[in-house]
Amino acid sequence: MQTLIRLNNAISLQALGDALDDRGIAYRVDNAGMNALMPLPDVMDMRVFVEAHDLAEAQQVVRDLGLGGGDA
């Protein structure tokens, strides 16, 4: 899997997850639980991963949501 984006906001993560689900893009989130317990930006960011073949489309979703450039 490829890193799509790092987030430190649960609302942004929910919006991204919903948008990826709507497009049928499988994803994985790491550190969601740790971020909730210790919301330290850049230290405990949630990391969203997608399959390499979905990366370009998922990056466009990130841009459409205004979450950044879609890069790790």
C-alpha cells in the first residue's frame, strides 16, 4: 500500500473515508486510536494508505476535499 495522506483531524478522516468508500477505493488507517489518545501533530498523525493502482484517484479525492495535495 502507498501512503495517501497524514491527518490529525478525525472529522477530515471521516470525510475522506466516506469519499473513498463512495468511489470504491479500499484504504487503511494507521494511528487513529493513538491520535485520539494523544493528538500530537506530526507525532501521532493518522496515516491513510491506498493500493498503488488507486493512488492517483485517491489523491484527486484529497484535493477535491481541500485536504492538501494528496501527497504523504
